[in-house]
Amino acid sequence: MRIPMLVGIVLIAAGAFVLLRGGTFTSRRDVLDLGGVKVTAEEQHPIAPWVAGAALLGGVALVVSGLRRKA
């Protein structure tokens, strides 16, 4: 298998997973840094469905282009 097709398959799987199950990412930020005391906050942000759809479409495009070159 070629690298673009493998990347396409991974993008399809990741995009479909996020569309079906939802996905979040966690960011950390410093709230207070006073001498030896450091307080951080963790925030979870949802991944927008259009990002998952774009990954899915990009993966399909990579797989289709890889199949066309192979034939």
C-alpha cells in the first residue's frame, strides 16, 4: 500500500469515529503562578462535526486518487 492510501484510511476511520461517537480535546492553562504555587485548569473542548466531515472527505479523496493511480 502507498502512504497516501494509508493516510486516507486513517483519516476515514478517525473522521467516522468522531462523527459517530463525538470527540473532545483537553487544553491546560495556568490560572495562578505565585512563587512555588502553580494552579492549572483543564478544559475540554468538543471537536466540531465539520472538522470530522472534512477529515472523512479528505480520506476518501486520498483513497480514490490512490486507486486511480494503481489502475
